[in-house]
Amino acid sequence: MTESAQTQFSMPKAYEPGKVEQKWYKFWLEKGYFTPRIDRKKKPFVIIMPPPNVTGELHVGHALTATLEDIMTRWHRMKGEPTLWLPGLDHAGIAAQVVVEQMLAKEGLDRHKLGRERFLERMRQWAESCRHTIAGQHQRLGVSCDWSRERFTLDAGPSRAVRTAFTRLYQKGLIYRGERIINWCPRCATALSDLEVSHKDVQGHLYYVNYPLAEGHGFITVATTRPETILGDTAVAVNPGDKRFKPLIGKKVVLPAIERVIPILADDAVDPDFGTGAVKITPAHDPVDFEVAQRQGLPLVNIMNPDATMNQNAGPYAGLDRFSCRKAILADLERDGLLVKVEPYSHSVGHCDRCQTVIEPVASKQWFVKVKPLAQPATQAITGGRIRIIPEHFTKVYLNWMEDIRDWCISRQLWWGHRIPVWYCQDCSQLTVSIEDAKVCSSCGSAHIEQDPDVLDTWFSSALWPHSTLGWPDDTEDLRYFYPTTVMETGYDILFFWVARMIMMGIEDTGDIPFSTVYLHGLVRDEKGEKMSKVRGNVLNPLDTLEQYGTDALRFALSTGTSPGNDIKLTPARLEAGRNFANKLWNATRFIIGGAKAGGISPQVPPEGHPLEDRWILSRLSRTVASVTSLMADFQFGEAQRQIYDFLWGEFCDWYLEIAKIRLRSEAAAPSPLPVLVYVMETSLRLLHPFMPFLTEELWHNLSGCLPQERRSQSITIAPYPEPVEAAINTDSERVVESVIEIIRAIRNVRAEHKVASAKWTAAQIYADELIAPLTPYARVIETLARAKPVTFHNRRQERPSGENTLVMVLKDAEVAIPMESMVDLKAERKRLGTEIARVEADLARLEARLENRDFLSKAPAAVIDRERSKLAARRDRLEKLREQLTKLG
Ligand SMILES: [Zn+2]
Ligand SMILES: [Zn+2]
């Protein structure tokens, strides 16, 4: 048995992704290809993976992230750069705690019953199992990341980075504790940052309420959307320029329902056009009112418990839920004649991103980061061009946000996360901030200290991710070599949550930018363009699609033809296209190795005397390689993959391979096309590898039996990425072969239009000028691929048959004339047309007679007459066309 025959037999008929994917992933891991070797002479390529939340499973958005980052990583690795893609996982604070709390609820437990330590133990166990699931799912996606450097936000290293960053910011005065209005989720019982609140337009009401003056008669009317907050009012305010209220400034009113006396005062913040122009001031439950209260020295009256029931400050309403309280207070106001009117009112209401509960703005003592000083260098990094954002239009979005940035509330009333490294002293009431666990008060030395019970916002540790994963605050070899990283690839929806904060904290902690390029991808949507969500029920589980179509088909569907920042539609049609492409390449490779011999590979430029199609395909390959390389360098991965697809399917498989089959069947002693087939396929597989890693590895191993010993390698993963070969570019051969393709396509189209049976041959006369000589050898190819016989060539100066029974197509470099009789049986067609004409004529005569009949015209309804008239017009049209066709046949 020959070697080629052996390889053929080892390749199954169809590509079965399930049989090869795990084998190759294991092989790559065993060989250690994903762990870079530090080489100080080379600049590394580094991506830190956005750590998925440790909450269950990966979704299709993660599959997109994984695909794009793997494309970049594999490409750079093949270019010979030390390449690090560092994977990790985020503890996900509130999102994870909510999941475990729900699990506990099913067991009739809650975290308070368990206690902090046992609850955290449960969280850790659960996180550990999710960590395994997620790593396994990532591996199935083919990610070529360095698992030896995998990090979890709660690992010792990143945790120490968090405490170090906190302590340093505190010492610089950039972290402080203060009472501010924060977003409180009563269900989650924690503070949230502004970014964790989603604002929804809600159809509510605007209630106009009379506040009686404390002395004398009269009222001042205020408008509010939240009447229950009346209980927390500490003033009524008007604009100082508002003449209507001038006499009332300095007077006092009595709060309805609880009869507290509060002042009327003037403040510039009041908009005279809102409601009545007089507004109630509720400093403990409204951010604007809080500021007014700070300016005016007003007290804060908090009227709610953490679960949004009313507290003792609400007097008779204490114990009611905030919405029941609203109903009760409205009823009382109505009874007392103080509710003046109610208007429908549409306004924006904040909801908890996590559980959709209505947020309560509430004054609370929390920890904040003073962001403005950090935002300045982070802005300059972008405006100075040290960091590039792709697509570019997000630069403006980023800069606008940086300009209006507000202090960041970083404390959360949760248990799962990095506990705030602050200890309060019970003896001297000073606080101790420390990287290591504090044992005694740093002020008085007392051991009576207690750690702040809160944890940090999960995005605080995420903000340190690029440097904390590489070993910061220690001066590690990884940090020195791999930092700043190269690309941060993530979704545009977390530009502020994450990207902006990494830039701020990276520069603050290390003095250097965390990455030089930000690549933002779009969202994955369904066929109808809708965002995939559990609520809509249109979520495609990436693992199901892997089972059904294979990993490479999913990767193909997620990346081909897409562009940075634009949303992606993931449809079954795209997945099928990916699977079909894999099968096409499988069959092509199978054909090639079926005929090729070991060592049979073409040189980069075919020798003289080879058929033009050899020069053509090698020229096209070189152009494709050049174009793909420049697209990749410009982050246009979707377009790069589309071009590889077009080349492989539309030029190599559809044309070169088909022409090669004709050559292989012919007896003539022309050079075999097999070395070119091997060369083009082998190069193309390397070109495609970053996009479809499993398929290309499998095919490449099968094909490598055809390569000379010195060209074989362990794995396509570490084979060099193709480079364009300038000398292979050959415009003349491109023009000729493209003309051949155009001729075949034209004949095929005409045959399809005339529904010519595939067994029937069509004659073709080809007219050209200087291409006549190079086109002539393609008679056989045109004959076979277009079902055209005989094919004859003529100079355009010669007379081509004109007349009605010839169809002429004018192409770019040639004209093709096809006698009608070679497509249709003229005699039979004439007869058929004759019969049809006679039938239409008879029909026409009948209609004409009827429409001339006065009796019919006077009796028939107008609609019937109209219908007959339009029938008549249609028959006349038809008759004209049939007569034209008959004339054409001559
Ligand atoms: Zn919530
Ligand atoms: Zn102390």
C-alpha cells in the first residue's frame, strides 16, 4: 500500500467535530503551546481575559469574547511572538450572592441563619464547582489561554492587590467614608453604584399636596411623585427669583399627616417651572434635596428601614411597606382635603440591575472613591493617543463620561467579596486601614477593634485586573515583561463599569497604562435582531450549538463578516454556513491526499510551462494572504475571515479544484496539479487556523503526509502564519482565468434561464481579441464545466453570427454567442408557440365580441365589465410576447 493510499483511508468520509475537538485540545495542553516563553528580545502579545462571573455557565456573549480573543492570540502566536492570554474568573459580588441566597431559600435557610463564616463556606464550594464548569466550557470553545496562570478575583494575590490599592488610595485621600445619597436596593439590602441601576420610564402620578401655613390661614402647594416621602421633609423650597412666593419665604408650614413644623426657604436649585414652583425638601431620600440640605444646614430625617418599610420617624405609618404607606397617606390627605389634584406623570425610576426592585435613594454612610483626580490621567491616556479605542466613535462616549464622572460608591452590604480593610476602635473611635489583618488600633493600641462588615464593589477588584493578575503589588517577572498588556477585548456595554476604571486604577497603581488597545465588540442578537435574554426565551446556549454544529462552526458564525462594535446576529443559517464550510474543506483535503504523494508540494511560484491556472491560484492566494494580514492588523477579523472563506470556497474549491480534476483525468502529459493543490491547501489552513482551530489542525495533520519531511511540524498551532509572496502575483494569469470563469458562469446562467436539461450540450462560440491565444487551451474546461460542446474561438474582428436565433452575451474580455437551437428544439418550440398563439387568438376574439355586445354592456355590473376589460388587455399582451418569441426562433 502506498503512503497516499494510507492517508486516504485514515480520513473518514465526513467531518465529525465531536471526534477530533477534545483530542486536539488535550494535545495542545500536553505540549504546553499556550504557556509563553519569556524572551526579553521580543515584544510579547498579551490579552487578559475579561473574567466571566462565577455564576453558573457561559453564555453566547462569552463565546463571542472567547472567539475574538482566541483569533488574536493564535494569530500572534503563529507570528512567533511570545503570546499570553491569561484566563480568570470574577467572584461577581452581588450577582453570585443572590444565586446562593436563592438556593438557601429553597432549603428554608438564609444567610443570617447560617452566619457569615458558614455562608461564605457555602459560597466558596459553589464557586469552586462553577469554576470547573466554566473552564471546561472555555476549553470546548478552543481557547488557547495559559491555564497555568489562571486567576480568581478572590485568590490570595488579587486579594492582596485589592487591599494594597485601597490602603494607598485611602492614604492619598482618594478614598473616604461619608454620608451621601446612594442607591439602595431594599431586596438585595445593599448600596449600589450608579452604574448598577437601570432607569426605566414609568407611568406614575404627580400629586399636588397643600401644606398649611403654621400661622394664619393659607397653604403652599407642592407636587411630588412619592407622597410617602412627605414624612421625611425638612423644608419647602422656592426659587429666590420667583415673585409668587416672595412673601412666604421665612414662614413655616405644618407637614400634613405628622404635623412637624418645617421652614419655607429660597434655593437656586429650585426650578420655578416644575409643578407649582414650590418643592418639598427630603434630604435623606433625594440626591438634589441632600445637597440643598447641606447648603442650608437642614436636618436629615430617614423614614425607612433597610427593607423599605417605614421606621419610627414615619409616626403612625411605621411598619408599613413604602408602597402601602403611599396608599395610606394619600387616603389621609384626601380625607383632610389636602390633596389638591392628581395628574398622570411619566418619569424615570431607578431599578436594581440585579433584581429589578425599585431603588430607594437614601442617605447612608458608605465608602467612596474620589474619582476626579484619577479621571484626569485616564483621559489624557486617550486624548494623547497612548490608548486607542476600536471602534473609534466610542472614544467620544468615553471622554464625555470621564468629564461628568461622579464619586464611586464602593461599599456593599454583602458578605461575598473583598471585605473592606478598615477596623474601627471601640475605645478611641479612630479607624485603622491596613493591608494585613489589623490586630490592634493604630491610634491607641487597643485590641478592641472590629472590621467593617461591608465588602467592596466587585468592580473594584476588576479595575485592578490587568496588573493584579500579573503579580502587582510585587515586582514580578510577569509584571515586568507582560505589563502593559496589548489588547483589552470586551463588550461595549461595560466600557464605564470596567474599561474606564481599569485605565484609572492601572495608571494610579503602576504609573503606566494597562493596555494600548481597547477592542469593543457588539452584542449577540437573534434572527430578528433582538437582544438574547432569558425573559424573551431566545437565548442560544453555546454548548447546544457546539453539539449540533461543532465548535468551529459556532466560531465561524460569531465572527465572519462582523465588524468591531456592531451587534451580531447569530442565526441557524450562519451556523449551517459554518458547518458547510468545514465540510467543503474536509472534502477538498480528502480529495487532495487521495491523489498526492509524499513530498509533492509546489514551489511558491510555479515553473515556466505550467498551466495558467497554477499561476492564477498562487497569485490569488498571495493576494488573499496580504489582504488578510493587513485586515488582522487593523482588527477587522470578520472581514479577514470572509475573505479567506471567499478565496477557499469561491476560487480554490469551486474553480481550481474543479479544473484540476479535469487535468487529473486527462491523458495529456501536462504537469500534475497535485503539488499546487497541496501547497495552496496547506497555506490556507494556516491562514484559517486562528478562526477554525480544530478543523485546521485535523486537516493539517492529514495533509502533512504529503509534505516533505522538513516542512512537517508537531502542530499547526505553532506553524508560521503565511506571508504574502510578492513574486507570485501575476496579473496576466488572473485576467485569463477570471475570463474563463466569467464565460462558464454566463453559459451556466443562460442554460438555467432556459431550463436546459443537464444531459443536453450547448454550443458556444467565444469571441475575444488578445485573450484568444491564452483562452484557447481552456476549451476543454469550458466544455466540461459549462456543458458546452462544441466550444469554438474566434477573433472579434471576425463576423459573429447575428440574427434572431443567436443569443449573445457581452462579458468583460470576451463575447459568448449561443445558437438558440443548441438550447431548444426549434421545430418543437415553433409548433408549441403556434398552438399557444391560436388558443390566445380565439380567447381574444371571444372577449372582444362580448365587450362589443350592447346587451351585455347594459346589464352586467360595472365590476364584471372591468374584469373582462383587464382580461382583454392581458391577452393582447400575451399574444404580442408569443409572436415575438416565434420571430426570434426565425
Ligand atoms: Zn436588588
Ligand atoms: Zn483606638
